[in-house]
Amino acid sequence: MQSAEVIVSLLSKKAQNDENFVFQRLYRHLFNPDFYRMAYRHMREEGRMFEADVFNTAVVDAVIEKLKSETYYPQPLFQQNTSRVKSRLHPPLHDRLVEEAVRQLLEAIYEPRF
């Protein structure tokens, strides 16, 4: 598998050179564990990590397997406490890593157009 940086760079160049190109099968890039390592590094550099957040390869492998079998569902961000009050939950690290990996893929494609 190619590294995440190379894939993001290639997507960005393709989006820049051919604005009518239709990207397909982007979902398969989420099967690459390097995207989650890159997402973790990026989130750590921006200070979006908590003390308990430690990169765990086994958890990432489990998320990739769920993505492959199309059974991955992120945890809800809000919890209904009473009839009208909702409290915001702390999303687990693996959900934030998937979100960051998707953000990086989409940014590589759409940022050159803006």
C-alpha cells in the first residue's frame, strides 16, 4: 500500500489538473492504516487530543474490518438525559480518526478548486 501522504498528494494533483475528473472508490483509501496514523499525527499537532488518547493499532484494524464489511457506525455525539435536555458526549478516538481521514481525503480533492 502507498503511504497516505502520497495518496493525498496524487489526489490533490489530479483535482488541480483536471477539474472535471470524477473521483471514484475513495472509500477504499480508508482501508489503509497509514491514513489513521497520519490523522493521529495531525490531530496531535493541532492539540485536538486528550490525555487518554493513545494510538492503538488493534483498534484501527478493527475499524478497518468494520469499514470493509460495511458495519461501521460512529457513536452518537449527544445523549438524551431528560425529555428535552441533551448532553454532548466525548467521541471515541477511533471515530475522530475516521473523521479526520475523510476530511484529509476530501480536502485534497476540493481545496485546489477553491
